[in-house]
Amino acid sequence: MKKFISIALAFVLLAGMLAACGNNRDDDTYLIGILQYLDHPALTAAHDGFTTRLAELGFTEGENVTFIFRNAGRDSSVAAQMAEYLVSREPDLVLTIATGASQAVARATEDIPIVITAVTCPYTAGLIDSFEVPGRNVTGVSDLTPVAGQIDLITRLLPDAQVIGLLYNSGEVNSVFQADLAREAIRAHGGLSYVVANAPSLLEVGDVTQSLVGRVDVIYVPTCNTVAGAYAAVMLVADEAGIPVIVGESAGVRYGALATEGIDYYLLGRQTADMAAQILRGETAPRTMPIQWQQESGVLSINIDTAARLGITISEEVLNTAQIVRD
């Protein structure tokens, strides 16, 4: 009988140890999942800004934080699998970078806090109930760029341009949202018109860009994951045709676009980290934490090598207020 009791007690102790292991970590340590939808300089900058700012706020990798990072490589089915994996680890919070990653994790859990970044319109993406009161386990920072300001930039840098080519993937809700804003801004300018060019996949971006040659004076690309993944193809066609390209974010300027008045994704990541820290400390919850926006005015970036190749003169007044980029 005593032997039986001893064995039973041993099983109870073992079960307790396993349960303790199942709690993942001590109360003063954190597990944070990160799902990035694709490799892209802007998205990587957001990731770096997030982790750097968290460390400044006392959440340091290797000390009191463990990060589990996954990159879906632009594949929605892979994103879904990675989201399920991250959720299975029962993290304290998940950072999602870009719309596809955010949708995948939001489908995988309704309980674990999710902070989103680099998502243009989380409402249109079906992630929240409203901007002021998300109403779900999702909150974060939108990367909506100053689209109207970017159209104004076209008129300032290229006063003779009349027809604007809108190049984006109509299958991406974030791109459609911005393209609609661009249409409104173009219509608000007398004398401007536009041509829409839909690039449904990476492999088609070059051919779709080619279809604009001879039809437009300038190409405008909003923050579109598909086109961003094929910037090299866009710039090759545009350079050969002598067509300037205005983009929605500064990474495109580094690839050879003429200019942007866009946002700083590193700062976007830092802003997202501030929200995450409040959630981790238990000061608030995603469902009552309003969606935040980035800079109201954009950061002006100009590629002076592209301007020289295209024979475009940029005034000293504009250059003095811009971030200068070279190929």
C-alpha cells in the first residue's frame, strides 16, 4: 500500500512539474511571436524599429524576452501555417508585419494580443471593428502614406506631367484603398488624368509596367507588396522609357524611383513597440486601444542619380528639405 502511495505521489509530482513547464516561462519573462509577410526593406525596418524600441523600454531579447520570428515569403498558405505555429506556442503577444501576416494570425487566434504594423487599412482588411475601438484582440499602427501629398509632389517635381499611371495589384486591399485615394487626389487637380495598370503577380509586374509606356507621363506606385517585390523590373522599364516613378515609401527610391513623400518604417516599428509595451505591462488591451497613424506629413526622399538620368532638374529649395538618395 505504501509503495502504491509513493508511486501515486511521484506521478502527482511529475504532473505538477510538467504543468509548470507548460506555463512556458516565469512571470517576469515574455514570449513574443513575429510574423512578417515577405522580405522587403521597409518591412524589415519596421521589425528592427520594433525590437530596438522594446529593448529601450526594458523588453530585451536574451534577458527577459524570447522572440520567435517567421517570414512567410509572400505565400498566404505558408503564412497560415506559421500563424498556427506561433499561436501554438502561447506567446504573450504577436507582432504582425503587413496585411497578409496580420490576417493569418487574426484567423488563428481570438485571444492572444496582436499588434499590427505596415497595414494600410486594418478595417478594410477585416481586422478590427473600428479605428477608435478595435473590439477584438488586434490593434497597432497603420502605414497609410500621405497619398494626396504624393500626388501633389508629382505636380511640384513634374509640372508638365498630365497623365499618371497607377501601378498596383488590385488583389491587395491595402493597395486598392490607396489607389482610390490617389484617384480622388488626381481628380482634385485640374488637368490631370490617370491610367490604371493592374499587376496581379510578381512575374507580371514588368510586362504591366511596359504596357504604360507611351501612355503616361509618370508612374505612381502606392505601398503595394506585389509591386515592391519587383521594383527592379519597374525601374528597368521606366528608365529605358524615360518615365519617372513616384512611390509610396522610401525603399522604392533606393531602388531607383525618382521620389516619394512617404513614411519612415523604422519609426513605424518603434511606434508599434510603444503600444506593445503597454499591452505586455497589462496597462491596456487591444480591443480598447485605438489604431494609431504614422506621420501626418511624409518624409521627402529624392534620388538625385535618377533625376540626372532622366534629365529632371530639382530646385535647391526642394533638395534642401529632402533626404538625398543615390543609386
